[in-house]
Amino acid sequence: MEEKKKYARTLVTTALPYANGPVHIGHLAGVYVPADIYVRYLRLKGEDVIMIGGSDEHGVPITIKAQKEGVTPQDIVDRYHKIIKDSMEGLGISFDIYGRTTSKTHRATASEFFKKLYDKGEFIEKTSKQFYDEEADQWLADRYITGTCPHCGNDGAYGDQCEACGTSLNAIDLINPRSAITGNVPVLKDTKHWYMPLDKWEPRLRQWILEDHKEWKTNVYGQCKSWLDAGLQPRAVTRDLDWGIPVPIEGADGKVLYVWFDAPIGYISNTIDLLPDTWEKYWKAPDTRIIHFIGKDNIVFHCLIFPAMLMAEGSYQLPDNVPANEFLNLEDDKISTSRNWAVWLHEYLEDFPGKQDVLRYVLTANAPEAKDNNFTWKDFQDRNNNELVAILGNFVNRAIVLTNKYFDGVIPEAHELTDYDRQTIEEFKGVKDELGKALDTFHFRAALSEAMKLARIGNKYLADTEPWKLAKTDMARVETIMNIALQITANLAIAFEPFLPFSAEKLRKMINLENADWNKLGSIDILNAGDRVETPVLLFEKIDDETIKAQTDRLERIKQENILKNFTPKAVAPTVSFDDFQKLDIRVGKVLACEKVKKADKLLKFTIDDGMKGRTIVSGIAKFYQPEDLVGKEVCFIANFAPRTLKGIESQGMILSAEDADGRLVVIGPHGEVRPGVQVG
């Protein structure tokens, strides 16, 4: 087996969140929580590691948002950079620097990077057709063009993608394109841009990834292989826009660096701001390891495009790993910023003060490491109450409470160990190796499970040994039990430090453990007999149903608002004559009985008082009503439809209902009490 290369230092970067909105739990689960766990783990081991983050502040979506709000793009990025930075700090994401791509350092770094590649002849110039709005007197980026999708017919498709069918588009492919600025029909004009010839670097990229990095996660490796097998094409590195870093060469007036080109250089510029004198050893020294934490939508940029840029420049190290995660859904629906379907971090911190670690725990336990995963508020509550409170918090509290009760807070000595003591110690002494193995390979869910296994061992140990019973007859045995229980507690303070930093710090203070020493993990001599523990405080508290209902009710309101916002009434049916309408005999009836039709999920059987002999009607609304909720209600029905047999039942009419914007059927009836049999019309 090839010996693992040893590194002197590690540079960790996290995808730059786009500064046109706050961050949500999808960003956290995919990128920032796993990156923070990994960095805290390396720091715990005493390794040289820095974590670089920052806001991505250029690009068209920012200019669109600024235009809608009537402010400048700088106003937008200033606002959201602060919200993002503050909320990340609030969750304990421990960046060594959180910078921004509007900084002077970044502008200079990105300009110099482009200029070096330009001077080396690494770009090709191409003239192409692009839409131009003559009234607005500006070039139109893809997102400033709307039209009809040539694939699905959606009238609101953008120039880069149809959000209805998800197809990637070229603006010139749109049917009936319009400028999103003026609504006018844009014209096609020639424009010159500089392109990165990715095809030139394809052979080296293929060797570097497909042969040299077979250990990468399968989702990352597979996506890279798919792109490489399809063949890489030249990609524009400049665009016509007034918001961004100006292209630093003559003849490029009105052009800026494409955001995909300038954003990853932000990792470099932020490192320069952090370490102006020593930054190069983190980017250029062969004994540095570079790791990019990203979501799956950024795999191509970080595994193919940015490495090609670094190859072309020539002096930088390539990343050692890119452990990209898949997506996190919310309540079985895709997270969407445009639909406000998200749990926003800054709002969570306001709604759940002091519960940063609960979110970190749940997002790690549900991390979308190999496939898309799902966040639900019910699962959030269950994991808090049944795992953090009932397992981890319960054990820690019992261990410290019993120590205070029987030994006045002084850690007792361990005496002669029983076979069961040795068995318990044997169970957890290998935790360092198992935890380290999982973290080293970016399996954070498995690592969290290993840490929680320690708490389960501790709970079982106290439950099996029952020191509260032995306290009446054998205090020497109680001393041994409580010493071991407190050593497990100290192990927990170390094991959970990367995952739950706020709780781990609180726990260390309770047992007076000054530092979490990774090398001590798995041992039974972390705490010294004779030292003291403090009065216990609860690490976690139960979350009640009312708190969770407030969150699910909020999401339900958002869902209904989105339905109404996107609702378009169906076109009016062809005109009918008044005589045709009069042929329908619409009457009011009272529901005497209602029941589900056997072996028919959609059907309800109604017994209707129609003011005469009564009638039976079968209606396909079972999905939207419970039968008992309809008994006693007055409904409108068509009385002169020909009888029709459904599931062996003769239906003698049709109950009228309206289809709401969300597809829900609502039974139609009179506002006030009306005698059964009365005609409508």
C-alpha cells in the first residue's frame, strides 16, 4: 500500500456564498458545518491549518436585485455580507478570515492573475453574437433576457435556464426574447471576449483526477468523469457588465472578469489579507494540502475550471481533495431562495437562542454526503429530545450530579477494576482511531455516530452498575464507578469538540478540563482524582411541540403564499347560451351521511336530503375531506345528470366543487341556511 503523504500544513476553503441573500441550512449542511468540523478536528490534533471563507459579491443576480430595490450593487453586497458573516460567527463557523471579493486586495489579485495568463497567451479571443438593449443602451447578460422555452413552452424562461423544466439554455435559443430591463425586443450584436481553452488542459485534468485521485468521493469523481468524457470546451472569462472587476487590458472597456473566474481567486486574496507575509506557503509549497469544501453545484468549477486556471498560471498547488456534498431538502421539497422555502440561519439564531449546537448536530446527522437528504422540523425535535437530551445530556448530568451528591464535587479515585469495568473501558478506548478514520475521510455522519456511541456506553455503564444503590453498602465501589463515569465525560468533551463546540466548552468548564487534548481521547486518566467538578448545568433542554408548530406553520404560510403568487386562472371556457345554462338543474342539498367508498381512494358516497325522496351521489373528493366533516353541511349539486354507476354504486347527480390554486377541491354551498331542494340560478 502506498504510504500516505505527510503535509506540513492544510489550507481549507469553503465555497463563497453569494451576497444577494442570507445563508440557509442547505448551505450549512453542504459546506460550512462539515468544513468547520474538519478544521476544528485538525486544530484539536495541533496541526497547522487555516480556514478561508468570504462572500462572492460580483455577478448579474446582484445587479438585478439592486435594480429591483432601487439601490446600488454595493448596497446589496454590504448588507448581505454583514448578515452572512455575523450569522456564521453565531453558529461557531470558525473562519480564520471571512473576506469579500469587493476588497482592494481581491481586485488587485484577480487582475494580476488574469494579466499573467493573458501575457502568457493562455486565452483565446472570440467574437460572438450577444443581445443588446438599445433603449437601455447596455448589453444583456443571460438573466436579463426572458422568453419562451424552446423545450417546454414556458413563457418565463431566462436566457441561461428554464426554471420550469430545468433545461440549460443559450439566450439566442429563446423564442420571442425580451429585455428584462425595458421589455423591448433586444438586438444581436457582435462582442469580443477572452476565453479559457479548457480543452487544452483536458489531458492533464484527466490524469490528475481520474488516475491520481481515485480516492475522491464517488459523486465528485463521477461528475468530473462525465464532463471529461463529454469533452471540455473553451469558456468565456470576461463579460459585458458594469459590476465587477474591470478587465485589466487595453481595448476591454465596459468588460469585467466573469464571476466564475474571479470568485475562486477570492480564496487566494483572502489568504493574502490574513497572512500578507506568509500566504504563499499555503498556496505554493509542495508540503501544503489544499481542500475545497463545496456543494455539488460547484464541483465542475473547483475540480476542472479553477484547477485549469492554476495549471495555466503555473506556480500554485492543486487541491488534494474536494469533498463536495449533495443537496439538503426541506420538508420533502427542494430548498428555494426565490420561493423563500428555506430555514435561514440568521432567523434560526433569533428563534432558537443558545441552540447553535442543536442545529449543527441535526445537520451533521442528516448530512447529504452521498445523496440528497431531508430536513424536517419533526426530526429536528426528535434528535434534540431523544439523542442530545436523553443520551448525551442525560449521561453528563447524572455523572456530575452524582459526583456532587456523594463526593462533594471531588473526583474520587478508582480502586480495583471489575471485569465489567475493563469491558467498558475496552469499548471506548478505540474511539480516537475510529473517530479519526471517519473524519480523515470526510465521513462526518459516521464520525458523529462514533462520538455519540461514547455517551451510550456511559449511560449503559451507570444504568448497569447503579452506584446510587451501592452508596448504601460499598462506597469504594461507587468511587471507582464515578471515576470511570467522569473519565467518559472528559472523553465526550474532547470527542464532541469539533461537532458541538459550544456544548463541549460548557462541559469542559463543568469538569474543569482546561484544554481538549486529542491525544488523551480514549484514555481513562484525563481527569485527576482530587480535582473538582462544578455544579452541573443542563447541556440541552427539550424542545416542545408548540415551538416546532410555529416553524411548520411558518412554512405552510410560505407554501400558500407561493401557490397564490404563482396561480394563473384557467382560460374561460367557450361561450354558452343562456338557454344551455338553464338546462342545468342546480339545487341545494343537505348531507345526511357520508362514507368512503371501499377500494376507491378518491371517492366518497353521499346520502343527500334533496327535499324530495333523497338521493345518493358519489364524488371524487376523498383526498380533501374526512367524511364526518361533511355530514350536516349544505352543498350544491346538479340534479338532472343521468345516473352513473361508480364502484357498483349508482350516483344520482354531481356535487359542485372549486379547484383552488394548490389543486385542492372545495365543496360549493350556500352562505346561509337554505331549505333542501331549493334551485340555484
